[in-house]
Amino acid sequence: MSRIAKKFDQLKADGKKGLVTFVTAGDPSVKASQDVLAGLPAAGADFIEIGMPFTDPMADGPAIQESSLRALNNGMSLKGVIEMLKTFRAKDSETPVILMGYFNPIYKYGCEAFVKDAKEAGADGLIIVDLPPEEDEELRIPALQAGLDLIRLVTPTTIGTRLDTVLENASGFLYYVSITGVTGTKSANIDEVGKHISEIKKKTDLPVAVGFGIKTPQNAADMSKIADAVVVGSAIVENMKQNQEDSNISRIIADQVQALKQAV
């Protein structure tokens, strides 16, 4: 059983909801992001998304866009992300880790080479934001053969036959984008999201994690009532930016994550 499936099963058995935290590799510095990453599980993160910096992260709002640029200016690369994950795995063999980003750097790296290196480093899944189901075979097949879940995105406009297409070959969990827009810019309508998730769950047994627009513990608590997990990214990234000069940045982020976990 994969780490992702095992964690969701454990949460369900305990009657709990999951917390997915996002950090951009290399932001605000390579060391700071590595230190923050190491502290996330103890703070309450059930799953970790590591953002792979890209020059044009079109689905992301200003906070994550800026974090990608800072990371790239710090010299972060796809190989650097893999090395960060290896370092994390040297001390944590349990927490599910998902690499999240865009297809261009992976295409340049080589899909099969990337899948091999990501798996060997300890990745459990991939979220490739700009890779639609009709075009993902080049990455999906080697990923699934290697045991990496290719996690699909579902949006408020994913309905009917389009939903069927997205659900086909999806694995790990579904990432529900709760707003029509980019990350960290507005809050979701929980009633509308709840209705849509109910419809989705009639068609799949995959867990549903809701992200985009979840900033506060209260946001997380509200959304956890209708989802299997909640994803918090921009709020963490923004907090890291604001405290990038603080030597206690790992503790600051751990406190934020602890409050979010308590809320869900």
C-alpha cells in the first residue's frame, strides 16, 4: 500500500481529516525551505506538497509566483528539488510527499528520468497543474509503473463527461480546486463546493483534498467538514516570506501548521 493510501486509511479509521501543506523548494532560501520541510510532520502535516519552482506558474497567485522566482534566483532546480526530498527522507520515511508543479521542467528533464529519480528520492505522487488528462500519457504511464500516483485536478466547472475523463486513470487522491481563479486570491463558497464533492464521490472512491483559497484555521475547519483533507499553500508561503530573515522561521511555520491541524 502506498504512503498516500495508508495515510488516508489511517485518518479515516481515526475519524480525522487530513492536512496537506505546501512549500516551494528553495524559498526563501534553500536552507530555510529544507529546515521548514523537516519540521512539518511533527507540526501536524499529514501530507506535504513540495513546489517545483517554474518561471510561469500560471495557476498560482502572487504569493506562490513570487516564491518560485525567489527560489529560482536562489539556484533551485528540478535536481535540487530531488536532493531536498532525499535529505528529507533520510529522517522521515512515513510522511507522504507529493511533488507539485508544471510540465515544462519535467519534459526538459525527461519524463522517464524524472520519474525514476523522484521515486528513488522518496516521492509518492505528482501534481502537474498544466497537464490535462488527454496529454498526460507520456508522464502518467511511467509514473504509475514506478508506483507514483498522478493526482488529477478537479475544478468547480469539472462536470458531466469532463468529470468522467478526469476521473479515468486518476490515482492517490483528487485535488479539488475550490475557486475559479489562481491560488491564494479569494475564498470558496463552501455550500457549492460541498454539493460538487458529493456528486464526485458518487463516481469515485478516491479521497478528495480541497485547496486554493484556504488561508486561516477557520477556513480549514469549515472546508474539512466536506472534504477528506484540506490544502494550505499560499498562506504558508506568505508567512515564510514575511519571516524570511528570522532565524526561528521553522518554529514560526510549525506554529502556523499546528494551528491549522488543530482546526481540521
